[in-house]
Amino acid sequence: MSLFRCKKTMINYPLKRAATRGFTLIEMVCTIVVLSILAVTAASAYVSFRKDAKIAALMGAKDAFATISIQVYTKALLQGETEVIASQRANIDLDNDGTNDIQGYYGLIRTVGSANEWGGLDEGFNVRTWYGASSPTEPYFLIGYGDETLSQHNLCYVEIYYPNDSSGEINYNLVSEDC
């Protein structure tokens, strides 16, 4: 009889670990840092675009006001009203209906009500008189946004400088520090 010996074969199986899923702390921190940098970059670009849009809108309002000012001056010139500063009565007929529509200031719009009515500005804008304006070095009107107060504390408007006689021209200055 022969002895039959079986050799045991050892198979090495690796230890089974539970399948781990997820991110390490370092990966999470790196992801948060990258997202934060992107957010800051996007936010500053948004603020810049918003400011540019407000400035563009103000420049459009300035151009609308400049257009009506040219029209008013042309009508005043045709009606012989360019040397007059109207104080109590309207003296310029804009729509040729026989009724004077605007008080003139050397052929320019004198009152805020007329500037708002005839200026063709969007309802989001307003025209304000710069109170105390007594010389061409101070603005006559300010054009700004309707929901914002135009003052030294909110510097986002267009200044309109009128001449002190009929031979001068209108000057405009954009104030955009707080836009």
C-alpha cells in the first residue's frame, strides 16, 4: 500500500477591506479653494459689468437730453427767444400748436418739469436742479437714477453745465465713482 500524501496548497488571498468611497480631506480643501477663487473672480466681473451698464445708461440719458436741448434751442432760435431768461411764463413753442411749452434759459430748458417731460428719458431716470447754481462752474441739472438720491454721497450721475449767456454751449460731466 502506498501512502498517498497530499500536499496542501496555500493560496494567499489578500485581506478584504470594505470598499472605501469618498474624498480625502485634502481633496475637499483643494476643491473649496478652487471654487472660492472662481467665485471671487466671477463676482468682480459681475460688479464691473454692472457698473459699465449703469454708465452706458447714463450716457444714453445724457445723449437724449442733449438731443432735446438742440431741438429746444433750434425752436427758440426760430422764435427769437435765445436771448431771454423766462422767469414766469413758457416762451418756447416746441410742437407748433400755438401754445408755448417750455420756459427758456437762453434758448435752453429752464425747469426740471420740462426737462423730465420733454427730455425723452426713461422713467428710471430723473433730472434734478443743482440748487444754488449761480455760475457756469456749477451744474445746472443732474441726471441720475430715479430711485437713488443725487448728492455728494451718491456719485453716479451726469452733470449738465449751462452757459451764462446765449453764446456759450452746454457741457456735460459724468460722475461715476459710485455706479
